[in-house]
Amino acid sequence: MTEQLRTSTRDLAELRERATAWLRSQVGPSAAVSEMSRPSKNGLSSETLFFTATWDGHGTRCVARLAPAPGAVPVFPTYDLGAQFEVMRLAREKAGIPAPRALWYEPDPEPLGTPFLVMERAEGDVPADVMPYTFGGWLHDASPADRRRLQDASVRVLAALHQTAFTPRELAPFGPAGLRAHVDAQRAYYEWAHGGHRIPLLERAFARLEATWPDDPGPDVLTWGDARIGNMMFRDFAPVAVLDWEMAAVGPRELDLSWMIFLHRFFQDLTKDAGLPGLPGFMLRDDVCRTYRELTGHEPRDLDFYELYAALRHGVIMARVWRRRIHFGEQPMPDDPDDLVLHRATIERLLTGYEPAS
């Protein structure tokens, strides 16, 4: 993943005019919206816009998340921005996590052509997706001690979220609880994302999950969903913003733990395949789980199962992203449908037996 992927077909100048009109309906006629821009390093699903909103003489740096237009071949079938707005509020106010301060949620598609939410924009350093942080950059060049500080602080975010008690009413927006409901939803997503076109590798992974189902998945918690360091902003290697909550769900803690471990492995494997060392020794499964256990008292379990599940979930998403690229004429359809999965080799290794990343 070395180039920016298209996430929108909407015109920024028109969006700015419409956003200004909308903001004036919220806070008064003095409101103004600056020139808009899009991020260049991270993000593949919802459209993200950066701008400054000004009213009553004060300016606020903002981020808007827009549900994608159908013509953009969206990554996910639905975009519940209301649930995203709510989970950021809960994470910030109840769990003490530095999720962005949520400002507005607009469910009406009329103002911008699609529902959207607006949050305050945080400032910090983000481990990049494009080029992946394992190839170079501020985290790659940091000392091992500073990288370990960042790793431990990232695990503390998961611990804080998972240790917070939420009411059934607060959890209701995030769908049915439990591992079975989560996997069934992922299977339905796979069927939607690929329109009946089979990807044999992913179907083998679904079959392996059924054959190795945990005896006791354990208690359910509110999970972040897209729990990875590329969705955090850091200052001095401490998280100052925790972003991208669209995959939040209620399920076992290991869903988040395995995702954080695997998403680093995904980038590390890409880097090793390119003949570079990457970041060996960073975000290793044993280290992440040890820190989590010390923070929570919970012993992570069935990690072979959950890491394969993380790789499968990411495979479904990345294959959908590749289909978007094909739609926009950015690459041809491969002869082998398994090649739609960028980390095909990693999933194949996981299917033949766990092989820890280095």
C-alpha cells in the first residue's frame, strides 16, 4: 500500500459552500467555513474533510466525516455516523479516552448530500499507512524505548475502554453482542462486498474459524473495532487522539487485541516482503498481551483463532478496496481472485499454523 486510494468523487468547493450554509443554520449568520482539504496518509472508508469553522469571532479546527456517495463504491454497506458520534462521546466521557470532541451529527443528507458528523481536530503525529510507518518516518526512526512507550500507551487505551462499564442502553447502537453475532456479520459483509464473486482464500479462513471455535469466548465489552496505532495521534509517544470508531461493536476483548497485533503484522510483512527490516520486536503478540494482562487482570485467550479472524476481516476489507480501484480504472482484475487480498501470503501462513511475526 504505497499510494493514496480514492475515497470520494465530491467537489471540495461545492462542499464548502454547502457546509457554510449548514453551519449558519446551526450557529448563526456570522458562521464561515475555510477552504477544505482531505487527508493524504490514512483512511480508506468514510470521506474525511479538514476545515476551520468560525462563528462569533472564534475559530475551531474541525474534521467532518461523511458517509460515502454510492458512486464512490463504498467500502462498507452502511455508515451509522450516529453510532460513531455516540461511541466517541462514551469513550471520551466515560472511559477517559482522548476520542475527538464530537460537535455535531447531521442525519439529514440534504445539507451535504449525505449524513455527516463534525468533531474537533486534534494535533499530533500519526503512524502513516501510506507509505506504511514500517518503511520509515518518525516512529521508525524513534528509539526502541520510545517505541515501547507508544506500544504500552496504545494497549492502555484498549484496557481503559474494555474496563469501563456501559449500560445496555448505551451499548444498544452497536448491534448484537457476542462473537457469533460478530462473525456472522462479517460473513454477511463478505457476501455484500464481493457480490457473489468467491474469494477461495477467505472462504477457507471462514471454514477454519468454524472448525476452531473457542470453547468460551468470554465476557463481552465495548470494542473500538479499528484498534490500531494508525488510528491514533501521538505527542511525545503518548496518544492524544483516538480516531475512526466506525467498526465499534460489543464482543470479546480479543477482537481489539488481535486487530492491533495483526494490523502491525500486516505492515511489517509488507516491509519484509520488500526486503527491508521494518520494525522487528515491535507490537509482538506476547508483549501486547502481557501488558494488557498486567493492566486488566484478563488473560487473553484463543489468540491463534482471533489473529486469523483479524486477518480474514482485513482481507475482506482490502479485497473490497481493491475492487474499488478496479472500478476507478486504477488496476486490472487479477486472474486469481485470491490476489485481491494484499496479505494473501500471511493468511496462507496462518491457515497452515501460527507463525509469529518478527
